[in-house]
Amino acid sequence: MRGSVFKNKSGHWRGAVELPRVPGGTRKQQSIYSKAKKGSMEQKKDVQRKVNELVYEIENNLYLNESNATMEKYLKEWLKVYAAENLEETTSELYEMYVNVHINPILGKLKVKEIKPMQIQEFYNEKMKDIELENGKIKKGLSTNTIGKLHCFLNRAFDDAITNRTIKYNPCQGVKRPKKKKYKPVICKENSFDALLKETKGTLDEVLILLAGICGLRRGEIFGLRFIDVDSINFRLTIFQTKVRFNGKWIIKEPKNETSARTISVPEFVTSTISTYLTALKVVPELIFSEFQPDAYSKHFKQLLNTHNLPPMRFH
């Protein structure tokens, strides 16, 4: 029986209702009281009515099972229960970084049920500020795009808290989300591309630039490419895997979705250039371009452009 009404030793009618268990918590009861005359039928009826109403809310999932959990405690539990089961490892790691690096230092000690939209807005404003370090250098604040990702993360976590009847209202709904700035890539002009190929002819750089510029492969796809993924007879490349950063290390994983795992036809000179490069190696490694990690090559590519007085652009 979830609810009961009884007369205690002092002669008052009292009620007790078994509450839903909070995840990770113990089973609790809520006591019901009435201000009506001690021991009267009016007191008993009032207590019974309140017990019935609370039982109805619980049984129809209308009861708000508020807890005193802090943001730090709630998000830790939320990541374990929801994120671990529904997210890729790399995304889960990103969410843990959001919590530990950005959210906990500012919002972590606040109770989930007490978070207001203004506090979320102040949090965003604070994270976007530039900070002057002790050495005089400036640490740039988070971009509006990153704040947008943080907003999506918090919004989902608060929505799940509503689903679990932990809070009534999602404070993110009252926050003005920063406008996302559309990234405008620097497109390499034809004459610059030709000059870059001329300066790198016969080197590893030439192969990588062809794969990125002619074939349109992403950086992670290029550095996840294997010898067996190159079909020099039919002039095709197959993307089976990609190289990404996880837990501070570079790992090999499957592409994000089915469309990313693909076979593409490429010009004959691309596969022949790859073959020429591989033939020059004494030992062909499992990953063709294991000489560099993706981030290290991006830095090398930047220096390459500076060396040959070419306009700046991202390799990725």
C-alpha cells in the first residue's frame, strides 16, 4: 500500500505516503498533516484527502520528486546512465570535458532544482570572456559555437531531469542561445593549389594534398588510410576507418555514419602518386601516413604555406 492514514499516540490523525525512489537514493516516506481539530473526523478526512491526492500524483507520474542533488552530482549520474549508453566514446568524452572543465567550476555546487535562467545566461557570458593570464598573455573565451554546444548539452540534461520528475522547468528554455557563426573556409585558388603541388612534388606532402584537395577526404580519413584501402587498378579509395583523438590519444575508429564509410573513384594520377610514394618506402606501415599525427600535420602544413608564401588555409 503506497499511502495510509492512522491516529498517532497523541491522538492526531496523520498520513504517510511512500515516495518514488530517487536514482541512487534510499526509499522515503512523506508525512501528511492537517490543522483541523485534534482527533476529529474533519482532521481524518482532510488527511485522507491529501494522501489520496499525493498517491494519485505518484501513480499518474505527476509527482515532482525533487532532490537536493547538486549540478555536479546530477550530471555525473546523468552521464553514467544516459550518455554512456547512447553516445559514442568520443562524444561521451567531450561531454565529460564540458562538465569537469566548464560547468562544475561555476555551476557545480548549485542545486539542480534551484538553477535559474539568469544563472545559465551569466555562465555563458562568463565563459565567453577573454582572460588575461599572469604572464600577460590573453586566453580567449569560448566561441559562440562552443557555447551553443554547451547549451544543447545542458538543455538535454535538464529535459531528462523533467522526464524523471526531478524539476518542473528547464531553465535553458529561458536563456537566449548565442547565434551560431557560420564558418567560412578559405578556399584554395587554382593557381595557389598548382604552386603548392609544384613545391611539394615527390614528397609526402604532395600525396596528402592530393587526397585532401582533389579527393576531398577529411583529415582523420586520410590518416586512417591503409595500403589495402587503395585500389590502384580500378582507381578507387575506400574509407573504412578514421583517426580521431580520444582520452588524449589518437585512436582508430569507424566513421561517424554509413555515408562516411564509402568507396570513391579518383583520378588515375592520384593512385599512381600514392603507389610511387609507397614504392619508395622500405617498409609500408599499416597506416600509410603514420609519419605524422593529424594535429601535428596541420601545424606542418601551416609552416609549409608560410615557407612558400602561400595564403593561409586549413588542411582539414
